[in-house]
Amino acid sequence: MADTPEKKVKRKVMAQLKLLRTAYVVTPMSGGFGNSGVPDVLCCYEGRFIGIECKANGGRATALQLHNLNSIEIAGGIALLINESNVDNLIDMIEERVNGTA
């Protein structure tokens, strides 16, 4: 079965995060067995919590997803909305936020 466009973005995100060798990365289950609205990828890197929501083809985050991303930011974490146009910049985006230059 072919990957959906969003699945392709998630795969690229995971490949990028693998380059951060010391990052802890999980992909939580959503829907009936998990919490709805939780970002697609959760990561801890250099002591910072990061939530990454993946979208494709102009997809928009739902109100619940935006609420969760906002809650991560309020709690001092990093929340990122990643799509095909910015996935290749993910490492730079993380490094800038972790190092306080964004």
C-alpha cells in the first residue's frame, strides 16, 4: 500500500530526528487507543520537550491539535507544525528554538 502524503512527511520528520542522535522520539497512538489531538511525534532533545504535528497537501491542524500545540508552548516546550514545505528545515528549526535564537 502506498504512503499517504502525510505519512511521507512523518517519515521525513523521523529521518531528520534520527540525525539528532541524542534525541528521544516517540510516535504516540491516537484515536480510540490514545489521546486525540496529541502531536504526531513527541521528542525530547537537549532537555527540551518538542511536539511535532505533521500535515501535507495544505492540510490544517484541527482546533484540538492547535490547542495541544499551544499547551506545549505554554508549558515551556516547543511546538512545531511541519509540512512538505518546511520538513527539510526541521533540524534548523529545532536547533534555533533549543538554543534560544528564534
